[in-house]
Amino acid sequence: MDAEMELSQPAYWVHDLNPTIIQFTDAIAIRWYGLSYVAGFLIGFGLWILYRKRGKTSLSAEMQENLAMAMILGVVIGGRLGYFLLYEFWDFLSNPLIFFQVWKGGMASHGGFLGVAVGGIWFARKYKVSPWHLGDLIASVSAPGLMLGRIANFINGELWGKITDVPWAVIFPQSARSGMPVQYIEPRHPSQLYEAGLEGLLMLIYIQCRFWLVKGRGVNEKGPIPLSARPGHLMAEFLIGYSIARMIGELFREPDAELILGMSRGSFYSIFLFAVGLGLLLWIRYRKLTNLQSG
């Protein structure tokens, strides 16, 4: 009877992708996850260069290079620290040195957002650049890194989805209990790819369309020029859009930590990100209306 049941089950693809490209030592290797970050930064920097050439920003090449370095540090330090504070707090508290064990993985996108915000504020004050213009610039190039990072999660076979019987379900061997035969492992949603499409590709298309279709004010000698009549609006839209996309993706993702108020941690933290984006959006619109009335 068991054999008949096994034969009647649909044939799901068993995840067998290798997360390592080249292995040098036990701790040193070139991995798809690390490469996704490098590629994300390069795509973002390439877009910034294009913006400068098309007159979408007056940041100089040197300033863009320094901004890129600030963003890299913000993403890496913020993402790493956020992972331990939001997901593995007690392990971090008992051994803070695990922060430096980067080869074991562990990054949190919400922590990365905070790190980028800190880096952006520092840059804006140092170079006396409009923080709203800067926020729009950063938001407009964030989606490629998010998309590639989620694809790398899929290649790693981590952060898998909930159990399902959809035809495109995937069997993730790492999701099984120790010693469980492959034929008994439950198929799951490839939620990493859902998130790559929602948080990454969809947001990339939306934000880039908004960026290029919204008329700017050109470049002048007075400094960075806003991307639209409402500088900071694009940043607020990105925060709101990402939060919604993340919460939708979390519906299909297996929680990888204890729930908070019945919600996954990804959804719970996204509520605050959504609130920040919405509050910023309303404040920008109110400020614009006030300026029009006073003018």
C-alpha cells in the first residue's frame, strides 16, 4: 500500500544546487550568496552613474563612490547586526564574536535598511546633501540587491516555504528531520523565488518607472536636485511597497523564528517599516501643500 502511495505522488524537484562556487578552505570560499551582494552593489552603482550622465543628480563621481562605500558598510553591518538582534539575540548575547563568523551566513533585510539609513544620514550631513534627494537615489537602486539576495537564498536551499502540493513545489532536503529519506520529505513553496519576484523584480520595475517618468528639475550649481516635485516621495513609496511585498511573501514562507503576536518576524517588523513609509509620505504631501499655500 505504501509503495502504491509513493508511486501516485507527483514527482517534485529535489533541491540539489551547490551554494559554493569555489572552495578554498573550510571558512574561505566564493559563494553565490556573497556574489549576489557584489552584483547588487555593482548594478546599483551602475545606475547611479547613468543618473549622473542623464542629469538626474548632481552628485559628483567622487561623491557617488563615497556614497557607495557608505551604503556597503550600512548594508553589511546593519544586516548582520540586525540578524542577531532581531532573530538570534540570545546567541549573540552569549557570544558576540559570532558577528564576525560571516561564512555561516545570517543577514536581516530590516537591519540592512536601518544600516543604510544611518549611512545615508552621515553622508548627507558630511557633504551637505539633501537627505530627501539622497533617500530617493538609494531607494531607486535597492531592489536589484534584494532580488539577487533572495535568489541566493534559493540556491542555498534556506528560508524555504510552507508545505504545499502545488505542481512547482520543491523538496528541500535541509528541511527534513535528521535521517529522513528523501521520498518522505514534504514539498514546499519556493518562497525565496516569490520574494525575489515581489521584493526585487516587481519593486525594481515600479521604482524605475517612477524614477524615469517623473519629471525632475534638471541640474544646477546649487547642489543635488530632487527626483520629482516631492523629494523623498520615491523613498516613501519604496518603503511602503517593500513592506507590502514582504508581508505577502511571508504568507508562503515557513517561519524561521518564534512568532510575534501570531505573525512571522518578517511580517511584524515590516509593519513598522510600512508605518515609517506611510508617515513619511503623508508628511511630504503635507509639506508640499503647505508650501503651495504659503507661496
